[in-house]
Amino acid sequence: MQKVKSFLKSWEFFLILLLVVMCAVFKVADSVNVASGVSRKSVFYFANVLRSMRPYFLYSFMTLGMMLILAMGDIDISVGAIGTLSVVTLGVVYNKLAGGAEEGSPMALVAALAVCLLVGALCGALNGFLVTRFKELFPMIITLATQLFFRGFSYLLIGGETLTFKDPTFKSLSNLNQLLKIGELQIPISIPIYLALAVVFYIWLHQTGNGRKIFAIGTNSAATYYSGVRVDRIKFWCFVIAGFMSAVTGIFFVGNSSSSVKADIMDGYHMYAIAAAVLGGFSTDGGKGSVIGATISLVIFGVVKFGLGNIFSFPDSAVNLSVGVILILSVLGPNLLEDAQNRRKVRLRRAETAKLNAAKAA
Amino acid sequence: MPGSEYILEMNGITKIFPGVKALDNVHFNLKAGEIHVLVGENGAGKSTFIKTLTGVHQPDGGEIILNGEKVVMTDPITAQERGIAAIYQHAASYPDLSVAENIFIGHEFKIGPFIDWPKMNREAKKLLDSIDANLSPTASVGSLTVGQQQLVEIAKALSMDARILIMDEPTASLSQREAEDLYTIARRLRDKGVGIILISHRFEDIFGLADRVTVFRDAQYIGTWQLSEVDQPFLVHHMVGREITQLFPKKQTQVGKELLKLENLSRTGFYRDINMTVRAGEIVGLTGLVGAGRTEVMESVFGVTKPDSGKIYFKGEEVHDQTPTQMMARGLGMLPENRQKEGLLLSWSINHNISLSVLDKCQNGMFINRGKEYELSGKMKELLAIKAPTTDTHTGALSGGNQQKVVVAKQLAAEPQVIILDEPTKGVDVGSKAAIYEIMSDLASQGLGILMISSELPEVINMSDRIYVMSEGKVTREFTDTKGLTQDDILHAAMPQKQ
């Protein structure tokens, strides 16, 4: 009973509710569209939505990394640029090693992928080093600087060029964006991979001592330090992992963009990663949030974008705008609700005391 | 009403927060030109009471009569306009602004839309001079000592022509000397006809300064007395609601081998040539004025900062490159001075706070074993008699004394051999103080070495086996025998030497 009660009060429950309401609205709108002849056939059904989730789950890996950073009360706005730099190196290294062979070279691809992930981790390490070494600077400012640095580095490597890869070996990366057929359902491959990783992150953050320490740092890093926790070391490695996850995201992006690499391939994508984590209950104050919440948020963003784009035919810009509005409302909503509840309680009690006083006087 | 002799009367004040009655029909009155001290344990409702007077909280019942006129304090600005000013323990309002800016914030002297700097600095200087505060109006407040910051706050209150001045634990962060200065100023203001409401846990403040005393306990009004009619045991009895037979329960212990030794430890700008030892079963007091470098030395020992030179030996072994993690693993615990900032995660439960320093002990492999965790925290809660419904209670909801016990529990969970306590009873009520002293005594008798940094001389003298006194970054005196030691002996050693 207690458990059910606390679940009903939890942020995750609110998110599920939000998701259900959105689905209901989209379903109705979809039916209306069909009935009025605006669209030929229904688009909002499970299999179709699931299949269309692919682009929205591209940055999910970045969200996993961002959760660590936000749980510690920091922020990393360079993750998009890290992803870009990682895949740019991937392209450059592959070009060098494969030497333009028609068939491509699997060995070269493996090596290039390894370098790509390594670059991601190293970029994260640079962030981690700067954040732990220069505590007087805000992580926001540090990662703003490294973001510009990583971007500049990407341009330094390939300039305004687009590296395109036609060989079948490299093209195999786009397999990462294919659909997995299970019976009637077509599932984007990124989703099961994400879920597997999310389980790992869930256990790490919510079940292990190390995860507890990450949240402790976000709650009060000074007190955590005085408790004998190696705050800087944990911070450093979380930034490394965030960088690594950006590189992973980058690899999915390459497959998505018809096997071509540009020096701005993932610019701005850190915002989606942050948005999903924040809607999931994480905050830059640190110390809170859950992997489950962030996962539900990724689904919510996917559904909203799908629904607004395909059912309400919003242009892309309007879809982004709406996502922003949802984010603000859902993050502010609970605060406003609590305020209102408190005010009501105080009013009630005051009326009560006034009545008591009046009775006493009479 | 025969209320004409009072400038302030508060009758039957009741304040209810969701779930708690913070004030239950309490009374208070204040004459012009008196210092009226309000005492009670943490959580007795003193702060809430002050906040109903300053308009931060609206009372749910009762009346406030100011100069014979019934008033409603709708907000802090109204209270200010009616001549009520408050200064708090952590005084600095705007550490990055100058002294003059802090004094006149909200009512700056202006020429058109522009601030009249020369006039503001001049007026600030006048106010500061009137309380003998030798401060530059243009200095930034953050660069001042806490004591000087208090003076700025007082000047600020004077600038608003306050007739009622509330001082909330003004001496808690002050050294003896700074406290004396503050007493002088408070007396002078009283003689000018200002009514002062003082909140304090320190009996030196209460008996040295106040004219009348009002006691609150558990949100209730207990009584008001002339201080000349009462003594310390009487007040303690009414604050705590029971007799405290022995405030300083010091046990005789067997002093064992040397556990911690500092040799010529120096850190430029903070302390130099520090030689100290702590032995098993011993309580060592480390005192001196605030800013003498006591905390700084111990922070270096605990590994928070690095000393420039000198050696630290722990259990006979020289320690290099110390960090809190490493020192805790070796068996050193530290209770930081600022328990809310450095000691506790206030939004976390007692259970989670206690286990944080020893998570390795509560894990199966990588995974947290909640059973072990609860067992450990439950044991600690019982051992230290932490007053809370369960160990799932948030530490932010506890009283100061109980919070301090949780910080102690956190350190004890790691089973240290030496424990450094930095101002362990600061802002703690008298009942909890006695409890903390008892814990210290017990620990020492179990063979722990305890180093207690403290500015409160009675506790230093009564609890310590040995005392080090620091002044201006150096150890100026060591007292190996505390029998018959007086506060003056210690103060003499703590004063900066005149060139």
C-alpha cells in the first residue's frame, strides 16, 4: 500500500500520465483526421509510432551520459560537439586506413570505430579534468569553451567538406539504423540497444554504492567530500563516460546521415539530451532524477514529435517550440501545484484558528 | 491595559505550520532601553517567533502591540519601516558589496537616479564611528571577519533608525574578544533607549548582557524573569524541562600511545610551525580567537588542503599526500564546523547520511545491501540517542543537536581512532550539548583520541585533558594541566601579541 502510494506521487507516474494523455489526444485527432477525410488512413497506432521512433532515439545515448552529469549537479553542453569531433575523426581515420579501396576494409572500420570512441572518452576526460581542476569556474562555462574548441577542431580536420563513404563496409554502419522485425512489429535497432544500456545505468545509479555517491555529490559535494568520498575522481570518470556516450551517439548519426560526415553533424544536439534528462526528473541542482524517468521522457518527446508532425502537420520549427513548451510546463507544473496546495492548507488552518479564537472570545 | 511601559507587546501568538504547531499562545514584551534575552532549546520556536515579529511569517493567532498600537506586520519592509531591525548569526547579506552599500541597501542616498557615493560613504563612516567600528566604508564586506560583519549589520540597523533591534545568536561565530566588543555596543545602544531582543545559547551572553529573560520550550511560553532573580541551573531546568546534573561529564581515562603528531606543520598565510600531539584516550582542546588558524591546521591534517612543509604522523607512520578518503581509511575522522554545509546532506535521510562515509561496508560487491545499511544506521541512532521517528527521517527536519549527532554518527561508523571535532556544540542547545559531551567522554574512555576545536572556553577547560592555544597562525601556549585554569589564562595566550 505504502509502495503504491509513493509510486502514485512519483515523478515517473506523472510522466506516464502525461504520455497517456498525449497518446489519447493524438489518437482522437487521428480519428478525426480520418473521419473528415483529411488523411487517408490512420497513422497513430502502436506499430507505426514504434517504427517511427528511430530518429528520436538517436540522442538517447547522449541522454544516458547527461544523466550522470546532471545527477552530480553539473552540466555538459559540449556533448554534441564531442559527438561531432568523434565521428569526424572516425571518417578521417577510416579514409587514411582504408585508402579508398572499393570494398572498404573491415579492419580499418574497427580501428576507426575504436579511435572514435577513444576520442569521445578523451574529450570527456578534458572536460572532467578542467571541471575538477578549476572548481571556481562553472561547468557550464568550461564546457561552453570546450564545445567551441571541439567544434573548431572538427573544422580543422575536414574544413567545410563532407566526407562521403560509398564502400559497403562503411555503409554497414547504417545497419544500426535499420528496423528489427519481430512478428508484425518493426523496432528500430537503437531501441533495444538503448534499453540494454539503460538497464546497466539504472543498476549503476540506483543500486550500487558508486551510484549513490554520484547523487550525493549532486546533493552536497562538500559534505560528500568530508565523508571520505573521492569526489573529483568520480566526477572525472562521469565526464569521461558522458564523452564516450557522445561518441556512441555519433556512430548512430553517421549511419543515419547516408554515411557522410560533416563538421557540424551533431551541433546543438546536446540540447535534446539535456531536455530529455530534465523532463525525466534530473536537474542542474543535482542529486535527483531517475533512469526510468529519463527513458519515459525520451518516449514522450518521440511521441510528441511524431504526433505534432504527422497528425497536426506542424512544421519542424513549431514541433521544437511545442517540445520546449511541454518541457517548461511539466517542470514548473509540480512546483506551482505544491505552492497552491500549501497556500490552501494555510488558509484553511488560519480560518480554523480564527474560528477557535472567536469561540473563545464569545 | 497597563502596557504603557512597553514599546512592544506580543500576546497569545500562535503559529501553525502544516503538521506542526510552531508557536502555541506565547507572550513577550520589551521595554525601551532594555536587553531582553529569549532562550530555549533548538526547535522551541524562537526563530519562528522572531519571524512573526519581522513580518516573515503571519501568526495564526494573537496580537502585536507596538508603542500601544495594535499592528499587523504584513511583510519585512513594514517591520523595517516601523523601526524593527534584525541581525543574524551569519551576518553578511551581500559579501561582494562594500560596507557602505550594505549599510544603505534599499535606502541609498541618491541624486536623481544616481547614487550619491560621497555622501553614502560619509554617512556610513559616521554610523560606524558611532559604534567604534574602525572600518572603511569602501571595503568589501566579504573581506571582513564575521565580527566586523556583525558591526556592519548593526550600523545598517542604526541607519534605519531602529527602535527595536533583534540579535539572533550574534556571538555564535565570534571569538571571545569580538563578543566583548559586541556587548559594549549592545549596552551603549540600550542606554540610548533601543530595545534589544537577544537570542542566544551562550550563558556568557545571557548573564553578561541581558536585563530580563524569557524562556520558550516546545513552542510554549514558560516564563519571564529578571536576570538578577535567576541562575544558570534554574534557566537550564526551564529550557530543558528536566534537571541536567552534570553539564561536563568528564571521565578519567587511561592515556595511551601517541596517535596523531604534527611536526613543524606550516602553510603560508594560514599557520606555521605547528607541533601537536593527540594520544589515545585523550581529549585535546584547541582554542584561540576565530581566525587564529585552528580549523585551517586541522583541514590540512584531514587532507582538505595541503601544508607547505612539516610532517604529519598518524599512528607513528608519516603520512604523505593525505586526502579525506585516505585519512578516513587510516582511522581519522573529522566533524566539520559548518555541519549544514560540510557535514550533512540535508535532503537525505539519517540512514543515507550515516552510510555515506562507509558505503563499502554496506555493499555486497558493488550493490548496496539495504539491510546492512539500516542495521548500521539503526545501531548508531540508538548509540547516540538521535531523536527522530525513524532513520528514514530527513536530517533537514532535525534540531541542531540531533543533526550534530548524525554527523558524529557518520564519523563513528567509519570506526576512527582519532576524531577531530570542529566546534561540536556550536548552535546546539544545552540539552544536546550535555549529550554531546557525554558521547565525547565515552569515546575517550574507549581509547579514541579526540581533538576538539572550540571557542567556548567553559567547554574547553572542562572537557580537555590538554589545551593548545593558537594565535595568529601559531601555537602560543600549551596547558598540560587544566585544573584550576581560568578563562583569563587562555584569553591571555590567545590575544595577538603587540609588537
